[in-house]
Amino acid sequence: MRLDEFSRLLETYGADPAHWPEARRMAAQALLEVSPGAQALHNSARFLDNALDVSLPGPDAAAMARMRGKLARAVAREPLPRAEAGLLRLLRPWAPMGAGALVTLAVCALWMSRPLPPQSDEILGAPRLMAMMDTLP
């Protein structure tokens, strides 16, 4: 891990290694052990984390209760989902999203795979006409 990546890691997740992504945690800790620059960045990030923890107030219990009450009332006022009618309601579990496109593709494949109708002898093509003209006196 490079020092600029370590700096971005600290800016994104803070100084606590428990908050760092597992995939990058070992590399970051290895850099932190050997690099004085990484140690200085980590100390700065730890200082910032502590300052934010002290300066930010904790959640107010009364405000949280009011917010939960408003949310519960808003959810209670929402109308119930209406039942789908008839055949669509019966087919819904069997027809996943996008089934219409799949059915259309299957119909097109069947239509294109059908055999061509036999050619009529009444309609003569150019090669046949040329051959007939060569036989004329």
C-alpha cells in the first residue's frame, strides 16, 4: 500500500482499524508499522476522530422518540397494496420480470425456424428464363 492510498483510507474510514475494509486492513497495518509518514497521518486522523467525538452531541432521546413516532404515523397512513385481479394475480408467481421479452424471443425463433413454402413454377427466375431463351430457335 502506498502512502496516498493510506491517507485516503484514513479520510474515508477514520483512524480505527476496525472500520477499515478487511481486504485492505492488513496492508494498511503493515505500512503503519514501518512508515513514519503513515504513523504521522494516523496520529492526525486519531486526533481528528477524538475531536469530533467530543464536539458532536449524542442523540437526544426525546428527538429520537418524536422521529420514530412521525415515521410510524407516516407508514400507518400509507394505503395497503391493492390485490391484482384475475389471471394476472394467478400468473404473477410463475412469470418473473422480463418474461414478456423471453416469450417474444421464443415466438420469433419459432417463426424464423418454420420451413419456407414450396416455390411455384408459375414464377420463373432469371436463370430459368435465360435457359429457356437459349433453347429458342
